[in-house]
Amino acid sequence: MSQSNFSRPGAIDLSSLSATPPGAAPQQGGQAGGSYVLDVTETSFQTDVIDRSLQAPVVVEFWSGRSPGSLQLDRVLSALTAEYAGKFLLARVDVDTNPGLAQAVGVQAVPMVIGVLRGQAVPLFQGTVDEPEARQYLDQLLTVAVANGITGRAEPVGAAPDPEEAEAAADARYGGAEQAVAAGDLDGAVAAYTELLSQDPNDTVAKKGLAGVELLRRTQDLPGDIRERAAANPDDVGLQIQAADLDLLGEHVEDAFSRLIRTVQQTAGDDRDAARKHLLELFDVVGADDPRVIKARQRLMAALF
């Protein structure tokens, strides 16, 4: 990250966002997540981001309640705002309710985070990061701010809301499916998650929930000697798939992945494709952001090509 010039290749042009739309009154951001955190809309972007960035760095977080990675990253960034105590302001943009703003900035996936200094912005990172990584990005941004003469502090914008209420609101739409799982009604849970995905095929929470429930349905009547039978019949793809399901159900995630990757390596044609497709289903159960899934995807690609 350059410490002297934000106008460089890769910078995001915010000029189209630098004026409030005609006929729309500027709105102050909401009080979400902490005293240096606010929610930003298309109509408040000028006031809450561009104008505030003249005094102190603004970190803009593009997120979605449908993205578990977004919720995880928001907890990290919101906690750091209190620690940095005004050295930067966190502006949250919900891409589901502000699609025009997300499109104007060029958001292709969430979470995505940019920094804004004096109305100019550059990408910071995309995807989830842990607290140490987040600190590195923030410290780099603050170094650039000082180099460009921006040494002010952000003004507090409000108190933190009740985190339990926020979490309950985010999870409310999945209540029916979760209640069905708790009651042992796996068919009802599948129907509920399927309905959510029909409304939004990109709902990663519902996708993961559906994959998990289908795993429970597949394994509830399996005999207990599947692993032994799979070990005795390494060429039987059906047994390897069933054993991988039991591995995953027993939280032996890497064993399940390795079993099916090994099956992909040792088979061809329809058998190979069946093992590959089932492995992708197990990836959905664990979640795309999980490091074990990321590593296994790389191993699968190596096995295929």
C-alpha cells in the first residue's frame, strides 16, 4: 500500500457517489455495533463516508446477513473500533438493501473492505480475515493517512446495540428449519431449507443447513460396520461414500475428505464423478470458508488434473 498517493491503478472511483441523489435528504447512519460503527445507505454515503473521510480514515465494510463470513468479519472489525478509539470509523454497507451502492463500488463478493481517505478509496481486502490480519490492514491504512496529512480522529456515532438482539434478527429467517431439526423432523427441515434456497439460491447459510440435514438423513440407517466394509473393499465407491459420510458425522472432517480424494484418484468414469460430486456436497456441509475445505479443494483439483 502506497504511503503517499491513493490515486493509482486498483483504486476505486467514488466520484459517482460523492453527491446525494436529487430529492433525497442526507441521512445519518445507524448505530450498529459500537460507538465508532455506523450503517451506511446509498443516500447517506456522501455524509457518512466521503465527508467523514476528510477528518479521519473510514473503513467501509460491504457485508450481507446471508454470508457467515460477513458476520464473522463484522465481529472482528467492530471489536477493533473500540480498541482504536476513533483512529478510524467503520461504515457498514448491507449489499442486500443497497445493491446500487455495491454495484457502483464494484463489489463482486462479500465480505469486501475498502479504506477511504479524503474521498479517495483503495481496496483493503476481500473475504474473511482474523484479528491479527485485520490489524495489519488497519495499521497500513493509518500509516497512509498520516503520510497524507490526515491525523484527526472520528467522532463517536452512538452506543452499541444488544448483540443478542442483533444475532436473533439475523437468524430469524432460519428458525423454521432449525426447529424442525431440533424436533427430529428431517424431511421438514429439508423442505424449509429448500424453500429458502428457492427464494435466494446464493443463501450460503441455507445451503450449508440443507447439506447438513441431508447428511443426517443419509446416515441415520447405515449399519455400524460400514468403515470396516469400506476398508475391505477399497474399489467399492458406494461404500467409500457411505464411510465418508460417517467420518464427517463423527467430525473426522479431514479423514472424510481424504477418503474421497483417494477414491477420485483411483477411479475413472462414472465412479470418479460420483466420488467427486459427493465430495463437493461434503464441502457444503463444512462450509466454503473453512480452511480444511480450501485445502481439500486444492487437493481435489490436483487429483483431477
